[in-house]
Amino acid sequence: MLPEPQAEALAASALLQQRIRAELKAGGNWIGFSRYMELALYEPGLGYYAGGAAKLGAPGDFATAPELGTLFGRTLARQVAQLLQPGEAVLEFGAGSGALAEALIADLAPEHYLILETSAELRARQEARLGTRARWIERLPEKFRGVMLANEVADAMPVHALGWRESGVAERGVGEIEGRFAWADRPAEGELLAAARRIEVPVPYESEIGLVARAWMKLLAARLERGALLVIDYGFPQHEFYHPQRGMGTLMCHYRHHAHGDPFFHPGLQDITAHVDFSALARAAADGGLEILGYANQAQFLVNCGITEVLERQDAADAARYAPRAAEAQMLLSPAEMGELFKVLAVGRGVSRPLLGFAGGERSHTL
């Protein structure tokens, strides 16, 4: 049983549902799931990331690696330091509470730390936390030199939902049935159908294709003049993403630290995510002229970057301070927690190899 939202939150969700119903009416009681996800997450003033409710940490719906403490950021800083050249900038997409930026700025003291944040509520929290140590930008620079960071960003990009049926490939969309939002299928067409036909899956099968994430990667490739992009997220290479045993897809919702599979639960009040197809991102980067610099699971990447050395800086004799750091390391590295499910993909242009984070356990051959 999921916690019942407060009355104010329910009222906000009701307004968003009216907005969704208006689109359904205009579309003959159907919109693609990608559009539904976009509205549920990003509709101005009403979507999950556009509203004012807490999202991260104990009072929110989920926790990311930077929210656990400073260990993740201080370790990641070692890789960023290797990539960053004098005069270049760090650009973080979707900086959450600002915890990662705070840790990186403290360790790196970069000349320029830029944040591109689509959520007004999160931006306000970041500004309160970071002050003048960072600069917020409204759009992607035409040309960029430095290091781009996307930690748990790609999983929140709208995805197209599909069903491979005996009758053909269906795009799974949303309709209203007896006053409630529900799944509704239509034949897939155009670019989506072409992408689906390139994937071999058993029939019947349901999953997602991240066309938005691919377009985002190609855009970044066009703007990155020199430097690298690090994508850190949960996901798989394509042969694991579309594994026969993963026939119900990867969509997941998060509400008050409860994970569940109903994307129609109180739209606007919960996060909706899908795992990342890292093979598709890597191909999009390569199509844009970027080089694949490395791919590994998060545990291997952090170990390569020296997380144990960072942890050892904390005096183990001071149990009160060391124990939380050790617990943080366990969460970041354990295969049962974030260590294996989370991956790190590095792509770039004009960057010397090898990179610190991929000195061992590099897996780009699996993409």
C-alpha cells in the first residue's frame, strides 16, 4: 500500500490530470506514453520535476548517490580532474539538491561550474546551497569545452513504450477508461517502428525505447568541442536490456521511497523512470562523432578512481564519523545495491586515453 498524499498534493495532481485529459480529448482519447511521461514529469508548475514537493533524500521519494554523503562526489572528482584542462568548465545536467556540485567544487575548485536545471524548485534549492560557487544556464552552450556530467538524468527522460505482438509492433499509449488513465495500444509507426524492428525479442514482449535520450546524446555530441561526457545511471547494454526474461520492460515509479510499477498513480506526485539502454546512447554518441572512452559498472569505476583511498582519509578510529562513510561505500559498491546495476559511460572528443575510471574492468566491448 502506497502512502496517501496530502490534500494539497492531491489537488495539484487533479489539475495535472485535467491537463492530460485535454490532450487525450484532442487526440481521440489517446496519447503516446512518451508524451504522458513528459506531462507527468515536466508540465510547468504541475509535473513532478516542475512542482514544489521534496524529491530527494529522506523527505522525498528516492535517494541518489550524491545524497548518501560526499564519498561519491569526492571520488568522481578524481576522474573529472584528469579530464579537465585549464580554462574549461564543468557542466552538470539536473543537479538535484546540489550535493554533487558541492562535493566537486570543494575538491576541484574549477574555474567554471555550470548547472543546467529544468526544475525551478530544484534550481532554487541548488542556489540556496551553492550560492555564487556555481552558475546556472538556461540552455546548452553552442560550443562547450570541458566535462559534462549526467548523474541519474537519462533515466528520467521520456521513453516510448512498445509491445511486440503476434499482430505486429504496437506503440503503448494512454487513454481514459471509466474515468481512469489506462494503457491503450496503437500500431507503431515511422522512426519508432523502424527502431523496434531492429531489436530482436521474443513475442509477446513489452519494453521501452529511449528516442529522446538518443536525440539528447546527438545534441551534446554536436556541441562538445573538446572534452568528455560522463553518463552515470542504472541500465544495461542492449543485449541485457532486451533480455528474454525482461519481457515486462523496465518502467519504475518512486513515491515516498516506495518503488512500484503503476505510472498512473497520482500523476505529478511520483517519479517515473526507465532503465538506460547504454548501447543506444553509445551508438548515438558515435554517430555524432564522439569516441567511446569507457564503460564500466559503478563499483569498478569508483574503485579505479580510488574510492578506498578517499575513504581511508577518514580516521577509522573515529567510529562515529567513519561508520557512516563505510556504510556509504557499501551502498555505492555492493552488487546488491548500486555497484552493479549502475553504470558509467564516458564519451568524448580530443581526450587522451586511458581514463582513470576505466583502468580495470572496462566493458565497452559489451555495448
